Amino acid sequence: MSTFVMFDSVNINNIPKDAQAVAGYINGEWPTFNSLAKKFPNAHRVSISVNAQHVAAVLDVEKGDATAADVPGWLKMVRSKGFPGVVYTSKSNVDAVKAACLAAKVAEPFIWDADWTNVEHLNPGSVATQWADGTDQYPGKAKYCDTSLVSPNFPGFTKPAPKKVTKAVKKVATVTTSKKAGAGVRNVAASAAVALPLLHLDHFSKPDYLVLGAGLLHWLLAQWQKVSK
């Protein structure tokens, strides 16, 4: 799988309907994540927390939200819950995040950096790079949306729900199976109808009838198993 585009916006109606991946907040002023599943059922989804007290796939480290100093403690918490730990922050703040982890002796997080150039790119060492913010200066691929280029190795996605089998498909499958089974019954019955008249039953004793009946039953069962597959 190659790189792909991910969108996020405080108003999810701004996100393109055919988005492959979308991100949203679980808290803060714009808690959009829960709404993404309904609006974008076929997209990969990423949860973001604006503070280090909540579990999410991504911690938002920027002015007004979490800080670099919050990262080590948050990583310990989310990793204990099975999340690899991704930090979103500006390209200029990546070193501060890594330094905080080094000082706390905590393994570095995956990095999703913001580097607005309005030119699609993925910075070395990052699993995603947000290269546009949807403004006139950095319009990206959708107005009023942040646009990121994402590595196929990006961890923490909530995968799209598997497609449900529709009633129409179930009906076709049932009818097909029923027809096949019905044909099988007719074939077995026809075979039995041909076989029975060929047996001169008056030549057999009672014990012979039992043996013959058991053998015929075994044969009919074998035929039924064949047509039922």
C-alpha cells in the first residue's frame, strides 16, 4: 500500500465524501471523532486527544493543548491500553517532544508533524505530515480542511466496518442453495425409484431384508451427501 491522504476539520461537512482517511477529536471544543464513523463508514479513522488525560490514537501537542512535557506520561498510559502512541506537533517542536521522552526514558512516539508548505510531502522520520491547513495561503486538497500525507505504516487507525451482506444477496444465496438441494433430492429419489423395482424382494428372507435395507439406506445417504456439497 502506498501513501494516502488524510483530512481533518472542525466541521466534518467540509471533508471530501470520498476521503480514504479522516481524523477527529474525542474532546476539546470540537469533538468530531464519534461523528466520523457515520459520515465516513468506508474511511480509516484516527482519534485525537487535546490533553494527556484521555486515551486516543494521537495526542495533539500544540499551543492551548498538550505540551511536550505531557508526552511521556501519556505514552505510558495509551501503550498500556494497546495504542502505539502518535504525537501530532509542528515540525519545529518535534525535537522538544523527543527530548522529553529521552529525559523520561520513554520510547519516542510516532510523529505526525505539521509542515505547511502547500506541497504534498512526507517528512523523513514521520508517519504523517500535515502540509496544508485549508486556508487561502495553504489550501491543500479541500477548503477549510487540514490535509496530510500519511505513510502506510501509520498506527492507530480505526478500520472501516466490514460491509454487511444485504438481504438481496442472502436471498439469492438461499434460493441457489434451495434449488441445488431440491435438485439433489429429486436425483436421489429418482435413483431409488430405478433401483427398487430391479430388486426381486420375494427372493429374500427377513434377515436379508434387514441387510438390504441397511445397505440401501447407506447408499441413499451417500448420494445425498454428494449433492449437498
